[in-house]
Amino acid sequence: MPNNIHQIITNSSISQLPIPKISGQDGQSDRLCHGVWYDAVMLVPAVLFVVYMAMNAKKNLEKLRNGRSYVMISYYAILWLASGLNLAWCSLQSWQCATGKEVVWNLLSLLTTSGLLCLEISLVGFLLQESYASGLKALARTFTISGIIVGVDMLLKAIYIFGFGVPLFFDDVGSTHWTKWGLWIIHKLLLTVVYGFILFVHFSKWREKLPPRPAFYNYVAIMFVVNAIALFACGLAAIGIGFGIWLYNLTVICYHSLYLPFLYVTFLADFFQEEDFRLDNAYYSEMRDAGFFDADWD
């Protein structure tokens, strides 16, 4: 009887599907696991931002409904989607080291980075069209272009991850992974070129072709610097310099923890404050017309 039990256990263990692992040349896992402080730095800003969004959701939705801006309504919805994915991504950092979580971690990372990239491209597209609060035509054109770009980016990354087994969203020790860093170099280079070109046009004789929004150029300048630093870090990591991996991880932390609040404060907060200002002016005009302030002039 014990021999039969032992045979059943042995057969069941052999019949199990192999668990995919990212391994080094020695057959051992080279995956780098981050500590508690790293996870906390990633998670706390993401949680605080989602809580802030939730606390102001009712008021913001009311303003969006009154403003009837299809662009702002759509962008606010994408912001919520990206914030939820980013919160999940920051909360589940331990999946990088968990056995059997490789596929779900890759899928979550792929969706999260694609959502954030969609925000970046759509924002630039909306503002370059000078359609910050305009209608359906600009909305459809912008989302068509951004959807194609994000779709191609997502497909290319999926082929690298699931087709060639490139550890695109894993930090490995003792391996340069030329294919991984080469793809990130191309990705960061394209973003750096786009933001750099916008800055170049802004300081050239063709600046009148761009929208007169100072906050937009401050945003572009910061994104240009961040992507240039990430590009430099990927180049160092590709040739095996450890400082490059550390610098790249720092840009990842800053991007996932600060980008969404930075975007909200720079653009959406102004939109909602403008609605408050207009409403206050309307109330003041009604009270003035009703004679509430006549005593102040006596």
C-alpha cells in the first residue's frame, strides 16, 4: 500500500506542466527581488492618488457632465483606467519573484505600460490640435492615432516576451540581455525624439504653430528630461554597467509613482478649477444684479 501511494505521488508530479522560469546559465533563477522599501515607495503614491481621485470623483463627474467636453470625459476615464492598472502593478511587485506568476506579471505589466503610454500620446495629440475641450472629430482622430501606436507597441512587446522569452519586465542579475535593453533603448529614444522635437519647434520660428499653453511646454520639458535619462540608463545597462540598471529602476519608480499625479495637477486640475472660477463668477454676478453689494458702496 505505501508503495502504491508513493507511485501515485511520483506520477502526479511528473504529469504537472513545467513552470516557466527566467534562469541564468547555471540553471538557477537570476531574478532580482526588490525589498520592502522599494515596494512601499512604489505603492504609497499610487494609493494616495487613487484615494484623492475617489474623494473628488463625484464633484469632477458633475463638472464633466455640465461641461460636456467629450475630450475631457474620455481622458478622465482613461486616467481612471490607467490609475487602476498602475495601482495593481505597484501592489503586486512581489509577483516578479513568485514562482508561476511570470505570465500574469507580464500581462499586467504590458497592460499597465500600454495604458500609461496611451495617456502620454493622447495628451500630446489633444493639445497639439488645440482641442483641449472640443468635440468628437478631434477625439476620434486622436484616439485612432494613439490606438494604432499603442497597439503596435503592445504587439511588439508581446512578441518579445511570449515569442522569444525576453524578460522585458523582470530585473535579472548577472546578465546584460542585449535584446531586452535594445528594445527599451528604441522605446525611450522614440519618446525622447518626440518630446525633443516639440521643444525644438517651441523655441524656433515655427512656434506659432503650437498651442499657447505654458503648462504644456513645462510638461514636455520634464518628460524629455525623464526619457533622456532613461535612454542613457538603458544604454549603460546594455553594456553591463550596474549603475545603468540602478538609474533605470529609479526612472521606473518616478514614472509609476509620480507621472499620474503630475499629469493631473498640470492639466486636469486646471480644467476643474476653471469650472469653479466660472461658477463663482456666475454666482457673484447674480448676487450683484440682485443688489446684495449695494450697501458696500453707501
